[in-house]
Amino acid sequence: MELKKLSLFNECFGQVEGNVQKLDNSPLSQLNAQSLKYETKVPQLEYMCLMMENIVLTKKLKGNVYAGFQKFSRAKNVLDRFQAMTEYSNVHIFGENDAVMDSKDGINYIELPPNSELMREWFLIIDSPTFKSMMVAYDMEGFGVHEVEEGRKFKGVKTSSPRVIQHATNLLAPYIKVTVKG
């Protein structure tokens, strides 16, 4: 599939069972669910990602980490965490090339083509032999709609299904150009 047309949300949303839940003001236990379809805002997505990132860092997971921030500039606030993950895992960040990134920091940056479907998606996929988890969310409004960006609305899925995660990583694999860490 051409990168411009690739949508992890469209490819994976229907593969996760359950009804869409509104996650605003939900308990943390709900955000930690193994499988979940949701509508929510930025803070809840940040929490889900933070928990997944912490597992990579604390368990020193070897494997692949795929992240989509819509724009490279959106990754700047958490770049130190992703750079720390490169000690154990291959880290791949997809986004619009709107900021200068350090090509020697151990992260594989994949520039999205203009008007790419993935520019509307925020995703994090952890794919290791001992742990698999994925969060993908579609930006229902886009940038510049809210005065405070944390109010942006997303619809998505979180899953630990090896089948769904394998499907997502197979879709991303043609755009990855690094060697696997042993």
C-alpha cells in the first residue's frame, strides 16, 4: 500500500471487538484495558502512551517501537524517552517533516508525504517477543481548531492482540530501513 494512502486507523479499528467508549474522566484502570475502542482527548492518549513507553523502558524490551505523532514537532516533548528506548529497541517515528530531527540520535524518522492519511493519526505500537501493545487514534478535528490543543478529539483503539499488531506492523514494514537490534 502506498504510504500516502496508509491508515492504521482504517485498517485496525474494525479488527478490535467492542463498542466505542467515551474516555473523558474515565478511571485509569479503563485506560489500561487490554482491548478498547474509544473516543477521547489528548490527555488520555498521552497517558496510554506513557504507560506503554514505561514498559519498554523498565522491562528493557528488545523489538520494534513504531510511533506516529502526525508531525515531527509533536515528538519533541518526549524525544528523550524515545531516544532512551533505542538502547533496547528499534524506534521508528512517522510524521510530517515540520521540524529538524537529529538523524544520529538512533531513531529512524520516516517522513510522511503531503496529505498523507497518517497525518491525521496518532499511534504507538510496541512489538517485542515478550510484549505487544498498540494504540492508534484518528484526529477527528485536526490542528488549530482548539485554543488549547489538549482539547482535540480522537477516535481509536487500544489492543494487545498479536494478530492486529502483526497486521499493523506488516503495513509499516515496507517503510522501515534499519537493521534489527539483537
